[in-house]
Amino acid sequence: MTGAVVVGAGLAGSLASVYLARRGFTVRVLERREDPRTPGVRESGRSFNLGMSQRAVVALREIGLFEALAPATVPMRGRVVHLADGSQRFQAYGTEEDQVLHSVLRHDLNVALVDEAEKHGVEFSWGHKVTAVDRDVPSVTTVGPQGVVEHAADLVVGADGAFSAVRAQLARGARTTLHQEFLEWGYKELLIPVGEDGQPRTELRALHVWPGDDGLIVAHPNVDGSLTATVFLPFEGPGGFAGLTTPSRVRDFFARAFPDTLTLVPDLVEQFLARDVASLVTIRTEPWHVPAGEGRGTVLLGDASHAVYPFFGQGMNAAFEDCSVLDRCLAAHPHDLRGALAEFERARRPHTDVLAELSKRNFVELREKVRSPLFLARRKADLVLHRAFPRSWVPLYTLITHTTVPYGEALARARRQDRLLGGATAALVGAALAGLARRSRRRGTRQVK
């Protein structure tokens, strides 16, 4: 039986282990952290709530887990935009009932995946830190409860996040390319608790967005009626994390930039000052896979190969799609592991490069464009055309979020639609200006008479 070692028991690694076990591999997962099911672990880390879109839903359905997980999620049918004057606007995600996102706590999803993997015979080794990777065997050496251990396998999967130890070890003495870009903004998380009556303080079945020139807040709903809000701010400056260090400064800033948050989060100041600041990074690397002798190899997936900023909400969704695509490549090359890994990288890397650019671009959209009348008009036009021509006209957001069309193909299609809509808009504006000119000439003629 073919053996696989997966490094990383987070979302991507746990899901990959399920796919591999279902494919007939004997699987061991190595993780430097402790078991997330250990009491108290849930509160120890920092992470985003997650919005599962169609790509993640498809992957979870492929392993038979989505329906069982659904009760732990909250459907989000659109975004509620909170404006500085206290008003709110609802922007639907799509035109169909199933065009929703599913908000879920990262911890809950991770635990569900680990439990599912164990049902398939996957063995988890907690507290194992990677110290070396041998590309030729391949094998992974760790230091853990049993001391130094070398784990050899036919397939090594590096799913250990944006700062992957597997990726770093593979790069030693090899011709690899790594592009690492940090955003000049960081983030903190705040909890919007339920009200004193036990009810949600705001609309629950939506993503909440507070756009602003000085900052951005995004909040996901939780099944208990609370929301987890992520506050994005520059690292530097008086309105950045470096300047917001006293209760009065924090209170004054939020009162000016996001006034309704002080009502929604009664202890906002205390929470803000108690939280650490986390950073945001984009990772691109090449190659993703390294073949070894006798049909063996090592491959990276998820954030280890393509971490992206969170502003399109596709990081986890793309990682889950990696697992699904890798499984299909293994199925297409049942006796050629090297060929399967090469096909996987060819199929995925160009599209995740596109996703990285889209995620950076959506940062500007969330901060600025969601408030723009022109952006809203364009979005309405997109939805009207999609409703009228559901197959031939699909907005970019819908293609990315509610379909499994590869990211590069989605962007190319959206650009073609942009050109068509731009031409139609220009024609309409031209017709309107011509009409105004005709009316003006008629008025002038009447005045001469």
C-alpha cells in the first residue's frame, strides 16, 4: 500500500489526508501544534472566521462532510455595508437561492476535518516540529515527543501554511522562486456579542462591512448569534495600530471612523487593546512539486504554495479546491505519482497566481468602492444582465464565489464582459448626449422664431 506523510493538520492538510486515505494511501499527519480538540486550544490562536463558497462546498461534498457540517454554519446572502453616517445598505451576493456564503468558525471546521480523517484511518502526530526534508527519499524529519524521527513515504504533502517549513527545506540548495509580499496593514479580531436579551445585535445572515479611508472592518456571523469582526488598519500613523495605544485614542478613532461599532461592541476599547496585531502576507512559489526516484515525490498545496490576502475570501476555498484537484490528478495517473503531481501544478498554479492579484484588488473594493454610487450602479447592471442571461453573462464575483470556474478563466470572461458593458455604456451615454443636443437645438430654434 502506498504511504503518504502530510505536514500540517490545519484545514488544507486535514482535508488532503481524507482524500488520500479514500484514494488508498496509508496516511500520517505531522503537526507542530497540539490537537485542536484539546480543551482551551480554541481560544489560544488568532484566525479569521471563514466564508465557505462553492469551491469549498464542492470539496466537502466530495468527501461526504458538507451536510453534516451545515448546522455549524450561518448562510450569508449578501453584505451589509455600514456607512459613517449610521446608515446601512444591503448588497445581495447573487440572484439565485443557492448563491450564498456559509460562515463557519475555523476551529470548528478544523475539528470536523480531523475527526473525519481519523474515521478513514489517518494517524495524527501532534507536537512534531519539522527540522529537515529529504527530497530524494522523500522523507520528513521531526522533533517531537518521541525525540528525532524520520518519516519516509511515497508522497510527502506540505500543507503547513504560509510560512511552510516544508517549502523552506525544499528550497535549500535548489533552484526555487519565492515571492513574499506583506501588506502595510495588519489586523485584530473583536467579538460582537449577542445582546442582553440573547438576540443578535445586528442582521445575522450577512457579511458586515465597514468601509473607510482610515480602516476596514469585516464581520462574520456565528451560530450562537454573535459575530467575529476583523479590524484592518495600517501598522503606522496616528490612526494605525502604532498610534491607537490608549483608551481615549481608540474610542475617539472608532467614534469618528466607525461610530456604530461602539454600540455593537460595548467593550470595544478593552478588546482592542488586549488583542495582538497580526500581519497579512501573499506567497507565490515555484515549483510546487519535487519528483523523487521510483515514482515518489513531494508537493505543496494551500497556503504553503499560494497564500493570498483575505479580501476575496478565497484562501481556504482555494486550498480546498487544491485538495480536490490533486485527488482528480491522482485518479487520472493511478500508477504515475510523478505525472500526477506535475499535472496538479500545471492545473493550479496559473489560476492561484490570478487569485493573488484579485485578492489585492478586492482590498480596494471593500475599502472604497462599496460606497461608490458608480460601483453600485455597475453591480446592479451586472446582476440585471445575469438575471436576464444567466448562462452567457456572469459577474466576476459570481464566477469566483459561486462556481468552480478556474480563477484565470473567470477573470478572462469578466474582462470580455467589461468590454461589452463598457461599449454599451458608452453608446448609451452618447445617445443621451445626442438627445440633449437635439433638444437644445430645438429650444434655440424656438427662441429665434
